[in-house]
Amino acid sequence: MISYQIKENPEVYDAVVVGSGAGGGMAGYVLANAGLKVLMLEAGPFFDPAKDTMQLRWPWESPRRGASTVRPFGDFDAAYGGWELDGEPYTRAAGTEFDWFRARMLGGRTNHWGRISLRMGPDDFKPKDGVTDPWPISYEELKPYYDRVDRMIGIYGTVEGIHNEPDGIFLKPPKPRLNELYIRRGAEKAGVPVIAGRGSVLTEALPGVEGRGTCFYCGQCGRACRVYGDFSSSSCLVIPAMKTGNLTVIDNAMVREVLTNDEGLATGVSYVNTKDLQEYTVRGKTVILGASACESARLLLNSHSAAHPGGLGNSSGLVGRYLHDSTGASAGGFLPQLLDRKRYNEDGVGSVHIYSPWWGDNSKLNFPRGYHIEYGGGMRMPSYGFTDWVPNVNHLVPTKDGKQREQGGYGVSLKEDYRRFYGASVGMAGRGTALARYDNYCEIDPSRVDKYGIPVLRFHYKWANEEVEQARHMQETFREILHEMGAVVASPMPGPETKYGLEAPGKIIHEGGTTRMGDDPKKSVLNKWSQSHDCRNLFVVDAGPFVQQGDKNLTWTILALSMRTADHILQQRNKLNI
Amino acid sequence: MNRRDSLKALGLAAAGGALLLDGCGPQSKTGKETAAKGAEKLPGVQDWEHVRNGKLAGETFFTDHELATIGVVADIIIPADGVSGGATDAGVPAFIEFMVKDIPAYQTPMRGGLKWLDVQCQRRYGQVFTECRESQQLELVDEIAYPAKAKPEMRQGVAFFSLMRNLTASGFFTSELGVKDIGYVGNRPGVWDGVPQDVLQAHGFKDAWG
């Protein structure tokens, strides 16, 4: 008989943090720097961008030339994980859809993100349209933390004074690429504003910050940066926090449940080591979940006890509810003005150089809220499939000698076409507010477990008319911008049969809302400090606490909220409340 | 840290600018060897990914005849010209061999498409594709290389040729030879200060912000 023994770590940490992404990383960083003994558990392996990056590698160094067979965003993308993980399934209720992206590694999904760092605005926290619940906090209450995040981590951008797109403390932004100048010109003709991007990349040295290099413009933030020139939780938070001597990381630790005592207070967590499959428990005076919105909800729902029969912190029954991602839709074409363009290095930064903040007037629209637009294109590093579009469109413009030709082809003339069209493509993608709804949620699937025996999530998510109409508006706007730029668009506009190209929920990887904060314990899971209403030494610091995200990619808000929660924990400790 | 420190951290600054560019340039030796053998595990590659790559590299899918046909078709799609070599010079057949093992959904369309090609040639010219005269090969390719004007009965050939064209172009332009040909000059440390002045002028923009 195989003996089954749980290995107990006798040390009682001041805080146990589950997850090492933006939320867990920030909480760990603040608490460790304040002198607390912190234990951080990460389900995946340790990862240090200084050693483990694929930065500056060439396409031929991948046998599949960067194709997305193994990693969803290609071989060179830093993230270990994807939409499907071997042995870690999730399910969907019939007639609903959700795709769940998980990264299993130090830094979590900060290894895969666009470094686009937007603050939510006053109207995002306290909506004037009454469509969704207000947050229990205002922009003004979070602003000092956004400011601290800007100074600590670094962000470029321009001061614009737009009411619901608050400015930060900005480093200089990268200048636009050539296609981006055309985009800006076309968008402005179409009535769409275009401003400098806002990204967490060090375009200049950040005062007071040691150990991080400035950007050298390879445009490869997504591969992880060897000199820590951009924001990843590993390089900017976890690894620096480890250097204080107060933060210990245990990697390959998949947390099974949060342990509680008879009074219902959290005492620590149990986890399975994913390498040796042994079971462990660790103890902490405070437990902080930053496992990602859905993974933290799963953990709470799987942590039931006599004191918390419906799952830990779930007396409201709302854990897993109000799940919402961003909307997403995209379009593209090519610019005849950029055919046969002069070659030079325009890699730039790995975040956006320009973007369009939401400009619409909802009183004239048939959907609430809005979206921002991100733009792409340019003379990027060749990778698998990057030329596929050329033979589909090469008949749409005359050759250099002014001749019409047939679509497709081969030989010297086709080879010339590939060169001719290189760098002439433009793309744009909308990222918008999807409404947080009670009926969109995740719960524990009653009959399925993962390979560690942990019950898995079942998703229930459907788009509603508001999101579909928003996607239609995106597509119409994209076409106008492309038209005003003089771009050639080869593909027809998607129609209602595809929800106007609206991506499935989860595809934009901005999910949040599953442990929403609020003042009323019956209508929320957490209080305004992201502290459980039911269990005062339990906190959630990922995107779970979001009442409703704006059209502002959520990382910067996760960081600000987590920093604020960590500050609160320190204050409460001083008052001996926890 | 300033940018110079960044370069130091990359291990490049001490070597000076010239070596810095050489080390990262398209002529880098290390990359070529890695690609050819697929044996060296790069930092950041997970163990299971490396094992999978090695296993695929060790398997054989195409027969010698199929691989030879792929080589001929690939060089028809991307021949050598005054600028660079052709598809086989860039190792395209080996790349396609890897890709059909990496993405098994390509296996039947590729194997069946190659067979379709040979059957067509047998009927028309009494020989498999590789044994046909170049004029005969091109006569058939002309019927499957242009989707809009291809005859309905040639559609299977069009689908095969489109797949083959995409794989060939991917393999060629992501090789050392192809990256140089297409003129990608990034992937090296530098400073981005906006669109060069002469390009701004040529495109009618007044300054770097348009």
C-alpha cells in the first residue's frame, strides 16, 4: 500500500500569497519590503527573463519558425500555458462559450501581455449611465496608487487631459511607425482620435529604480526582456522582493484549497507539488489569492468547511458570478502607399506606439460604454505564416510596371510580390467593455476533476446584444478608418452570423469580476479593500475584485488595487485586527 | 540603468558596435546549426517542448520521392533570382517535412496533393511530375496557381498548390537567406527615434508625429 502523508511546513508565515502574476507579485513585493515574512506559491516553474528569454532569437531558431502549434502565441512568446493545459480541463455549459487562458510560470500572464497600461477612469468606477453597479471606491481613491505604480514600474505616454482616460506620470513615448502615421491621418479623417500609446516599457531610466535596463527597441516584450526593460511581475516585483530576504517562492505548487479553523479564519493553504505529486500544507496569518480571477474563484469554491459550507467567502453565493472579459474584434488590410517601401529597422517597443481612446457619445449609440483601438502592422520580424496573405491580394493593385495580374501565381514575379508587400499591412483591434452580468459565471463542475484530483470549473457565458452591437460599431469604424487611409481591404465585413467578428468570451484574456468588491456583504464577495466579508484574513488581489472593468486593459488596475490592499493589510496588522 | 547598461547586460557593449551587429545579424552561425539539428535546447524552452521537437525531428513522414517532388515544386514557387537563392537553397523541403509532423492536419492534403500531381502528369505526359520536362511541369502549375481562373476540375490541385505556396514562402522567408532577402533589418539593439527624415518626406509627413 502506498502511504499517503501530507507534509506540513511548521513555519507560520505572515502572509501566504497564491499566484505570482501582477496581483500576487505586487502584494508580495509590498509586504516583503515592509518586513513581513511572505511565502508565495506558483503553480508553474520559476522563470527569470534575464536567463529564460527568447529575446533576439531568429525565426530559424525555432523548428516551426515561431508557429503557434505548441504555444498559442507562437514559439517565441514567453508564456508557458495556453487555452488548453494537459490534464487540467475545464468545461462549458451547453450553449455557452468561454476560453480560459492560463499561464503556469513565475509572473503568470504578465509573461504574455501587450504592456498596454491604461488607468480606469472616474466613470468606470462610478458609472453615470446606471447600467452596471458602481464600485465601492472612486477613481480619486485609487489615483494615489496608480501614481505609485507609475513611479515604481514605469509607463510611457502623453498627457492628454481626457476625462475618462486619466493621465499618469509618463516617460517619453516612442514615436509612431510609418504605417501608424497613415493610421492617425486616416482615423482623424474618420473622426477617431489617435494618441500616443501608454505602455509599461522603460523608454528612459526610471528615477530611483535600480536593476532594470532601459529599452533597446527590439519590440519583443512578449518574449520577456533580458534587461527587465518592461513590466513583468517576475522581473519587477517577485525577484526584487526575493532580494529582501523576506519573500520565499515555492514553484510547481498547485494550490488545492485554503485551510480554515473552527472560527472560519484562514490558517494557510494545501498544495500538491506538480513534480513529485506529494501533498503539502503551509501556514500563514493572512492568505492572499492572486491566482487569476477564475482560478481564485475555483479555489474558494473548493475550500468548503463547516464554517464556510458553500465555499470559502461565499455566503453571498456570488463567487464566480459577474465573470466578464473584454470584447474584441479586428480588421485589416494593406496600404498601397507602403508597397516597395524603404527598409529600415522599425521594431520600436513591444507595446503599442499609438492607440485610440474611446471617443463615442453613447446617447447616439445603441450600446452602453465603449472600446479603445489598438493598431498593428509594419516591417516585423518574419515568422511562420507572415506571407500567407500576399498571394490572396496581389491582384488588387497593378504591378510596378502598371500591369494587371492574376491572384496567386509563382516564380520570380511572386517572389517579387512577397518583397513588394512586406511591411504594407495594417491591422486594428477593438478592446471594449463587456458588461458584468450575474448570469455569466463559473462554478465547480459537479463531476470532473483535473489530474491532481482538484474539481474543475464549468463556465456559463453568453454574449448579449450590447456586446454584439459594440462589435458591429467596431467593424464599421475599422472600415471607415481603413477607407480614409486609402487602405485596400480584401475581406468582407463580418455580419451578424459571426456576431460581427466578436471574439468568444475569454479570448481577450481580460476576465474579471468573479469575487466582486462592494459594501454590502449580500451583494459582494469582498469589501472595498478586497478583503473577504466572511473571513477577515483572506484577500483577493487579481481581477476577481473588479465590479466592472472599463475598456482599459486591466493589469495597471490590478497592480494599483493590489498595492492598496497590501497597504491595508499593513495598517490592519499595526492595529492588530489581523 | 541607462541604455549602455542595458547593452552591457546583454553582453554586447564591451564587444563594441561592430561585433554587436555581427552577433545579431542574419549571418549568425549559431542559429543555422540549431535549426539544422534541432538538437540544442534553448533557454526558456520547456522540457516537454524540447522532447517533442526532438521526437518530430527524428521521425520521417515523406518518402524520398515525395520529398524530391516537394523540392521541385518549391523551387518553381520560389526560384533563385538575382537577389537570392531558391527554396531548396533555403532548406524548404526539410522545413515542410517538419511542419507536417508538427501540424498533422497537413499530412493528408500534402501527401494526397503530391499524388494528385503525379496522377495528373501520368495521364497527360506518361510520367510522374519530377520526370516531366520543365515546360510540362509549368503547364500543369499554370492551371493550379491562379485560383480565380482555374477550371473547376482543377480545384483540388489549386488547394494543394495554395498550401504548398504558403509553406514554401513561410519556410523561405523565415530562413537566414530569406530574412536577408526580404530586407528585415531589426532584431538587434538600437534606438528607435521615429520614421527617418527622408521617408517622412517621401510620404508627405511633416515630422515624426505626422
